[in-house]
Amino acid sequence: MDNVQEVSRLKFFPITFFASVMGLTGLTIALQRFFEVFRIEASGFINFLILLVTGWFFFLTLVYILKFLKYPDEVKKEFKHPVKINFLPTFSISLILLSIAYGKINITVSYIFWISGAFIHLFLLFYIINRWIFNEFKIIVKNPSWFIPVVGPILVPISGVNFSHEISWFYFSIGITLWLPILTILLYRLIFAEPLPEKLLPTLFIFLAPPAVAFISYVKLTDNIDTFAKILFNFGIFSFLLLLTFIRKFTSLKFYLSWWAYTFPMAAFTISLFLYYQKTNMEIFGIFATISLSLTIIIVINVAIRNLISVRRREICVEE
């Protein structure tokens, strides 16, 4: 009986689990930047965290491969699901984030993660846009997870500047151009259609990711904080402040895997604050960045603990 139950749990193992890799890697990179900016030697600790996150990524990948081998129809369903389809790129984004994390540790490993993540993400982006265009999506199924495919290309230049500026500009151009119409569509959906179901409310935090990541990428590409960079940075701050006004909604939710949507956007916002402080030497942003990092650590630990409790209670990997 237990065997049957375990098999069925593999059958319903969700692609959204890779959002945990995004959150954990994002926090690791934020800690890297903190130690770098304040010149604190902690390479051993950071290397340990990166190895842990890498191990977690490969474990999830192995489990998902097993799911594909045993239950290919279930994987096909995720590739056609109107909501889950947007979480497919969490896999390729995880690769790109690992490339960023390894950037100052092992450039060869960083390149392998970067080139594979960029290629897979472009393939998934073409596939998803084809689904968006040639399939009927009712306005009610649209939600902030639509930002996930768009964030990937904007992330590529962060480590991509070490390998190819031309390819990095290619991806940045895709992401930044797609972000604005998707933002418009989602604002229309949120304002004029039914409210998001409770399970998807945490995805509102994804609004924070595109401007924060775009700012980091743009500064990496130009090595300068110009007017456009300031627009991106300040829109990120506005997005964070707006999300703070939703805090009562977020704190009253029961746990879902979608809680991982809190983690990576907060990490990206924190990194953008550290970068702005690093480039401008304005002390206030160093303080804000440190506070934001502390908040990100608390959020990631809380989500991870709640996730473990849900796994123990067998509330995850069940048929929806």
C-alpha cells in the first residue's frame, strides 16, 4: 500500500518545485553580494551554500526525470496546462541562477550552466509564446506567473557579460520588450477580472522581479547607472512598497508551493539594492539592502520550514 502511495506521489510531483531552487539560489547570491560589498571573508560558507543548492537542483531534476519516464502523460499535461506551463522555465532559470552563483568560483562551471540555461529557456519561451498565441486563454487564468518566462531572458546577461555581450544584449532585449506588454495585460486582468484564487496570491510578489533583475542586468551590460537604470531601480522600489500594502493578504494565507514566489523576487530586489549602493556609495541604500537581506533570510527560512512540514504531512505531490 505504501509503495502504491509513493508511486502516486511521484506521479503528481510538480514542476513548481524548481521555484525553491530559484529562491535558495537567489538568497545565496544575495549573501555573496553582502559579503563582497562589505568586504567580509566568507567564501567557505558561500561555497557550502552553493553546493547545497546545486545538490538540491540535481535531486529535483532526477525526480522529475523519473516522473517523465514513469508518467510521461502527466508531464505532457503540465506542458499544456494554462497555469503550470508558465512554471516550466523555473528549471532553466535555476540553471541561469546557478551560473551567476558560480561566476566567481569556477568560470567553466558557470559557463556550462549559463549556456545550457540560456538555450533551454529560449526553447521554452518559443514554446510558451506559441501556446499563448494559438490557444484560447481566458482572462481568468492569467496571473503573475506569466512573468516567469519573461524574467529568464533578463537574467541571462548577469553572468552572460563574462561570455558574450552580443548574446547578452539579445536576451536582455527580448525580456525587457516582453515585460511591458505582459505587465499591461496582468494589470488589466487583476483590475477588471475576478480576484486571484488564494493559491495564486503569492505570485503577486513576482511583480517585483522584472524591474529588479532588469536593473541588475542593465548595469552589468553598461557598467553605468544612467537615467534608464534609475527608472528600473525606482520602479522596483515602488513595486516593493506596493506589495507591502498587501501584507495582510499574504500573512493570512495557508501554505502552498506558490509561497516560493515570495523568495526569489525578494532576493533579486535585495541584490539590486546592494548594486545601487555599490555604484553610488549612498549609505542609505546600504542600510536598506541589509534590512532587505535580513527580511529575505526570514522569508526563505519560513517558506522552507513550511514546505518541509507540508511534505511530512503529505500535503504536496497530491492530485489537484
